[in-house]
Amino acid sequence: MTEPIGPVSDAAVRADPAFVSAAGLTKAFGAHVAVDDVSLEVAKGEVISIIGPSGAGKSSLIRCLNLLEVPDHGSLRIGDARVDFTGGSLAKPQVRALRAQTGMVFQAFNLFPHFSALKNVALPQMRVHKRSRAEAEERAMAELTRVGLASKANAYPAECSGGQQQRIAIARALAMDPELMLFDEPTSGLDPEIGAEILQVMRGLAADDMTMLIVTHEMEFARHVSNRVVVMVDGAVIEEGPPEQIMTQPEHERTQQFLSAVLGR
């Protein structure tokens, strides 16, 4: 279990209109409904942890927010970019407009094994933002420094630990200037000590008021860093609220069962 790493100030939650607004998002794979009529609003600077049992639809929801999976129904707005889903394919400009707002970090690091850490972080900037090599590498070094890996700039992924590779992936996402960071179980498969490195980086992002949606099994992180915890079961959001309320006084029976299992209560 990770140590408590300190609460984020309530100042991170704004009174402004939601920066992310999902309404009635539904995604099915054949007969299986992975995301079932999910509506969610996220304020600028808010940190939301999404928890629930395996197969609850948490990762599918995150992938819908980045259009890695196109929802069958509903609507999505991130900043000024909005898409209404009707089950048809999306135009590339719509996809680009939404993805331009987001950075995503997966369970798998998805680094290019034949590129150095520096090049892994610089190359997407050159391709997407058309930055010069010098510009992209300068920004890459800044982000590698931010995640504590300036000394690994010239190392290849195979020469880095799992935690270091995940931090490179975070640096790569940050270098794209996202307004929203999406994390899909970023510490999955890492031992607790290495996972703590990742959580510390994410805590720093939260302190900098980065808007974040985090699928996580790290209950202490969800409790102490999030502004809000969202519970998903069978593709639907069954409960959401302040972390302390969800962790200590959950209302839904299924939430109680899940927390009893993972917290040993």
C-alpha cells in the first residue's frame, strides 16, 4: 500500500463551467456494453480517480474520452472541442481537436525501443506540433527534468527501469501541452516502491493544477490526492463524491463490497 502523500488544496476545484463534459456516453463491443450511459463533468484543475472492480468499464471510459474508442451514443466536450456521437465515424478534424486537449498515459509504456528517452519525448512534438528538432529537444529535456530523468535523456528504454519508462511516457505526454491528462492504471505491474515514484510525479502535477482523470487501484492515492472519486461497476457510474465520503461512508452496496475487498475492511 502506498503511503498517504498529502491532500490537494480545494482551490484546485473551480467554480467555472466544466472543462470536460461527457453526457450519456455509451460504448458496446458486440453484445457487451462496456460504457453504459455515463455522464461526467470535470472542472478545470480537478483531479478525479476512477475506481471499481475489473471489467467495470474504467479503461473503456478513458479511451472514449481520448477517442481511442469512439462512443456509440452521447456527446463529449473538452474545452471548446465538442463531438456528438451517432454511431458513425468521426471526421479527422474532430478527432484532432479533441485529442489536442489531452495527454494519455497507459499501463504499457508504449515507448519506441530504438529511440533514446530524449527522442521518444521530442519526436511526437515534431510530428504533431511541427516543432523544430532543437525546439522539441529543448522541451523534451525540460519535461524529463520535471519527472526527474534528465540523466536518462540519452538512455534507451531497455536501459531504464519500469518506473523510469513510465516517467518518460508521462514526460512525452506533458510535452504535447495537454489541458487534460488521462491515466489508465499507470502503476499497474510495477512494484510498490517504483509505483510510488509515478504517484509522486502525479502528485506534483495535481499541485500544479493539472486537470486529471485517473483509473487507479491505488486507494491511498485516490483518497489523498483526488478531489473526487468516481465508482464504476458494469459499465456505469454507481456513485461519486469526495474521497473521504466514498472511502469511509459509501452509500451503494456494490461500492461497499468492492472497498471491503480491496481495503480488507
